[in-house]
Amino acid sequence: MVRALLEKAPTYCNAPAAKAKPDAGFMDEKDDSMSAINAEPGLLTRDVDVALERIAAARAAIGAIILGQERVIDLALTVLLAGGHGLLIGVPGLAKTKLVETLGIVVGLGALRVQFTPDLMPSDILGSEVMEEGLDGKRAFRFIRGPIFAQLLMADEINRASPRTQSALLQAMQENHVTVAGVRHDLPRPFHVLATQNPLEQEGAYPLPEAQLDRFLLQIDVGYPDRAAERRILIETTGEREARPKPVMSAEELSAAQRLVRRAPVGDRIVESILDLVRSARPGEGDAELAKGIGWGPGPRAAQALMLAARARALVDGRLSPSLEDIEALAEPALKHRMALTFAARADGETIPAVIGRLVKKTLR
């Protein structure tokens, strides 16, 4: 099946083109050209087979620990495979923290957690320089790394910290390095931030600025499990034995899967559909009636996010190339945090998910 898809590869376009490096956001990795796919079909076939096997095993291993949240698991895996960062929003007790912990173990990433509070300082995340005196009496500064130097950083309740502390993540999330005292310090690869946010308690919270929200590949809304899943949770998590996650991938295998995501062929129709959807969500573009309540819309980074996330979701689902179904499923997670409504639209009871739903219906169906 994979070989049959590869034989059709010349009919697809791989965007962006070879050697083209977009300026915005997380899209700063090297991109492989379509000629690389055609030149090594056997290698790619082997890579795809291995990647699909590992991804399926990781999906099953996470699902055995996190019950009743299949969609959230798929979106979280999509974020990691696409090489981006994820924002998980949900009320307390929905296993958001457990999900991040389980992800780190299953995919073999070194994970650290930071509990964001109003008194948290940037140095508590990035690290700081300390003065040390050697045996010879000479003094020198030594940099002590903070928890951001992890392959998977969990920023728990990120909206609890002050804007000054929140901004400490901006450079790391976009450029994969931090600067302390004028010195650049590279972060480990791969590097991912999975942040959680509680939408209920607003006292003592600092909403994330638009620039930082745009750095998150997807916003993942975590809802309540259904009755059957909650019954299973009740039985399996209150007994004598507790299920423990087991590693099924390594960081190197995840990196290989991320490279494969960027080599996956994408049809012209998918590219045009992404452009149609993103551009229609901007004021002054697309259908004026649908966009009249939009205050500001998504930029090019949203289209980049949809392109990468669609490729990654296809692999999570056991496919090589994305489809319109992937774009439709990812439209809300990719666009919701990258647009806002006008005051008049909010006063009329309009919501961003409803607007996105109408845009999807107009542009993709």
C-alpha cells in the first residue's frame, strides 16, 4: 500500500519547496524536496512502515493509561509528530498532567514539569548564573540550567504566571534556544512545550498574549469522558494495581517520524483548501457575511500549522498523505486560538467554534 502511494508521489506537491525556509514560528527545520522521495522509494517505504508501527504502538500505550480521551491523545501525538507545541485547556481532574507525563515516557522524551504561579520568575524556568570560587581563589560565573532544558516541558497552568515569566518561553518555543546574560544556550532536540490551562478560575490569572498563543501548533480542548469511559476509569484506577506507561519509542525514532512528516506528499487540493480556509477567516477576505464578526484572523503560521498537523494526523491514522477530513478535523484546534471576534459579535452570542464551523462548511464541503 505504501509503495503504491509512493508511485503516485509525482502527482503531489510538497510545500514548501526544497531549500525554502519560512520565517515564521516553529517552521525552521530543514524541509526535504519531493525529489528526495522519488530518489529513495525503498528507503521511504521502510521509514513509513517503521514509523507507522511505532506510532500505532505509542497510541495504544497512551490509550491504556489515559482512558476516554482518544481525540485528545490523537491531537497530542499530532503535535509531537509535527514538531510543535500544544496548549491543553480543560477543567481540573481530566488527566491533562497525566497525559503529558505518559507521553514523555511512551515516546522516550526527557520530561520536566513547571508549576506556574504568580511568583514564578523567568530564572526559575531558564536558569541563572551563579558566582563560584575555584580552589585557586579565582571567581567565575557558571550557568545553572533551568527546567526548560528538557525535551518535553510541561508548563502546568501557564496562565497563572505573570506576563514577564510567560514571555520567557517565547524565544525557546520559536527558536529552540534561550539567551541568558547575553549568551546563547541551545535546547535539546526534539523540544516541545505542552502547556495546560484551567478555563474556570480567572482570579489571579494572566491571559496569554496573542503572540504567544500563535506559537502553539494546536489548542486542544479536553472535555469530560463519556459514561462508559468514566466507569472504566472508576474501576481501573481505584484498585490495588495501577497501570504504568511503558516506553515504545525513543527520541531518535520520534525525530525520524518528524522528518517523515515533512516528507509526506500533499495534494494540490489539500494545499488550496488550507489556503481557502485560513484566508476566509480573516476580515476583508472571503465571504463578507461569514467574516463580518471576526475582529482579527489567523496569519501564515496558521496555514503552516494546518499543513504540518494534517500530515502528522495522517500518520497517526495510519496513512501517508493527508485528506480533506484531516483539515476539517484540525480546523478548530489550529485556528481557535489564532482569531478573535468583534465586541458586537460576542454581544450577539457568536462563538469562534461556530464561525470556524461555518467556514469549514463553506470552503471544504
